Amino acid sequence: MLNCLATIRRELGDLDRVRRVVKLLGMVNCTADFTEQPKVINGASDLLVTLYGEAGRHARSAVGMQQLPMNIPVEIEMIVEVES
């Protein structure tokens, strides 16, 4: 999530331009028997609510993946609404 926020800040110049977080997709690199993907992604969701309050609450999916690029543990995609 910190990388996502850094990217948003780089593109917008200021994280305060985020009006609300719309959706988060979390992909967790895991084995077939691991079933706690939502718990892994909770940290990202909780941080957004801490930063943005109600505007940080979002729709969310958390899924397990057999393999992610470069063997990264988690990949996050997010959609935010920004002020112009």
C-alpha cells in the first residue's frame, strides 16, 4: 500500500487530492491451502481508512494467486477518485 500511495503522490503531487478510495484489489502469492487472503489485505484497507476516514472505505477483493511477477508476495491495484 505504501508503494501505491507513493505512486499516487508522485502522479498528483499531493495525497490530499484523493477524494475517495473507490476499489482495492489485493492479490496474495500463496499456496493452494492458504485461505486467509483477506487478512493479508486488511492492513492495506485499514491504512486507507486511517488516512482518509470514511473517504478511505472502499469496495475490495482479496484473492490468492499461485504466482505473482518476480515472486512478489502481494500485488495491489486501486482505483481512487481525485480532485481536479
